[in-house]
Amino acid sequence: MTARIIGGLLYDLDDGPVGTDFGRGFDGRPEQRLVLGDEQGSDKLSISLTTTSLAGIDDLIEALHRIRDIKTQQRRLSEVAA
């Protein structure tokens, strides 16, 4: 079975914690998850990377680098305008 998000999902991390979770699934196979938000509360989002290829993880890392670069550029522009 494959999970699918229909429509969309918006989760604002708002400088919340980012972590990882490693364990075993119900079938005993190793699992890896990226955990966004409070791991103790209900305000968390877990993204399973268990079946993701290394290339897929590299794509995720690259996307985060692009977001960081855009945010850095926007901050610089706002400082110049101020």
C-alpha cells in the first residue's frame, strides 16, 4: 500500500524541533523517518523515508538548500530596504 496526500498539506514548522526516528516496523524491517515538530505532543509530522532511494534523499537535501538560499536572499533584500 502506498500513502498519498490528496489535495495538499501545509505544515508550518515555525522553528520547531526537527529530528529523526529509527526503528523497526510491524514486519521487523528497519524504518527511517524525518520528524517535524514536537515529538512528545500531537503537533508532529513524520515523513517516512524507509523506501526512499539515496537519490531521493539527496533531492530533499537539495530542495532544503534552495529554500535556505532564497530565505537568505530575501533577508538581505529586506535589510537593504530598511
